[in-house]
Amino acid sequence: MTRNNDNEGLSFTSSRIKKIGILTSGGDAPGMNAAIRAATRSTIAAGREAVGILRGYQGMIDGEFLPLQSSDVSGILQLGGTMLKTARCKAFRTPEGRRKAGEQLKAAAIDAVIVIGGDGSFTGAWVMSQECDIPFVGIPATIDNDMYGTDYTIGYETALNSVVCAVDKIKDTARSHGRIFFIEVMGHEAGLLALNGGIACGAEVILIPESKAQHDELQKFLEKGYRDKESSGIVMVAEGDEAGGALHIAEQAQRDHPDLDVRISILGHIQRGGSPVARDRINATRMGIAAVDALLNDQKSIMIGLDNDRIVHVTFNKAVKMNHSIDTGLLEVHNLLNGM
């Protein structure tokens, strides 16, 4: 991992790159449009051409290219989702699909590509850059905030706020009826949304893939904590928890404790949508500019990240191969505050 200098404006040497493609891939995340806007306008400011690639890698294979002017990205900063659309593309996982994508890029005279997405998107970019000799730079955008080498991914802050807002409302009805709600949030392999969302909402129990011990805390709460100190309760569950998610865990809890009034709420894709909060807009803008700067300084196969709020470059092989870890010590803080 290498660190940029403190100046985050464009500063590049002479580069052969004249036209830069921009695509969004994988799951959408609030703030993607801010990154598209920044990458487009900084490309134009550098005297290069910006081209939007529609529908991710599928659009690259199909040659769905859209020349972008500064006016084309006006009014998108505050919008959720992605103006370039996104898709998951099975064909791109094959050598034939990537070869066709490379031919389309060369036919359109696209010299380099900025990929806005997660680890799966960067894996494809890494392989593609090796096979087709086209530089790729990634901008991390995933609400799970689970990428190695960066403290932050675009969309996480907005998703976390969406979780907190939804759970605060559920707590009102839980308290009114004396119910225990099992609330499932996104996070197949990473429980950061559940962890920080649970702490922010005062959940009684938090279940995440990174910790098996929390299931003991759940049993303590159901057997004693609920009756001793609560008239209701919130159990926050990351969808990737090994016990099977909120539905399975809640059903087991109801079987074990038939006297409890148990309810289930799966927040689902509501976490992906909505207008991005300020931090997602600002950091997406910084990363978009940094991605263009990296390409024009002959960088390739790297992800733009943030380390202690400073722009860093992380090689694709590290970003996609190494595991992201979370501070499970926060669970101790949570348990302490809940008297578990």
C-alpha cells in the first residue's frame, strides 16, 4: 500500500491515456453517482475524454458506451443508485467474455477504465488488465465496508444511517407491544452494518459472522435479561450469520421460549437506496479525482482507498485476496453497556 502526497488535485506527468471509461459494477451503493461525476469532470479538466460504460461489465462486452460531457453529470450528486446502471455479468468471468470486452474497448479507443464497485468487480478488473494490457483503477463502493486496505467504502455511511432510522422506528412499536424484534441487515461475510447499527440503536444483542460468542449472549438475554430489565428488545442480525439469518434464529428462539412475543423484520434493499449522506458524497468525490490522477500518472491495477482520511493506493491483488477485519472489541463495549 502506497500513500499519495497531501495534494489531492490533479497532478500528472505526460500520459498516453486520452480516453477514460467509467463503469459501476456489482451491487449499487449511495454515492456512486458522486464518484461518476468527479471522475468525469476531472477527466475533462485534464484534457481527456470521458466515456460512461453502461450496465457494468455486461455493457463493456456489448459495447454500450456513452460519451460524457460535464453537463451530463449535472444534478446527480444527491441521487442514490447509479446513472450508468449496474449488473452482474457471468460472461465476463470467462476468457471469451473478457476478450470480447477488450475488443470493444480497443474499437472505441478507450485507453483506461475506472471501476466503481467491490471485490468481485476488482477481481474482474485485475484479470482483465493482465489479459488485455489495459490499465484499470478501482474505487471501492459497497455498503458492507468490507474491502481490505481502506477504512471506508462508498455507500456505507448512508446505509448505516438507513439502518439506524429504520430500527429507531421499529423500537417504538416493539416497546408499545412488549415484543422482541429480530432485525436482519445486509452483510453476507462482514457484520459491520449490524455491529455499528446495533450499537447506534441500543440493540440488546448483535449477531455477526465474525463472532460465535454472541449466540451465548442471545440466550442470556432471552432467558433472563428480557425479564429482568426490558419490556421489549432488539436483536440485530447480519444476514451472513452462520446460524441462518434472522428468520431461522427467531423461529428457534420462539420454539425455545414460546411465552415471548417474537417478530422479524428484514430490512433488505432499503439499505442500498436513498440520497447519499454528506460523507459519502465528499469521499466519493475525492476518490473519483484520485482515480483519474492515478491513471494519468501511469498507475494501474490499484484501488483508491482511505487510510486515516488520507488517499492511498492498494494493489488489486491485496484488495481482493486479503481479508478485511473489524474491531470485534466493539462487541465488548456493547455487552458492557447492556449488562451481559
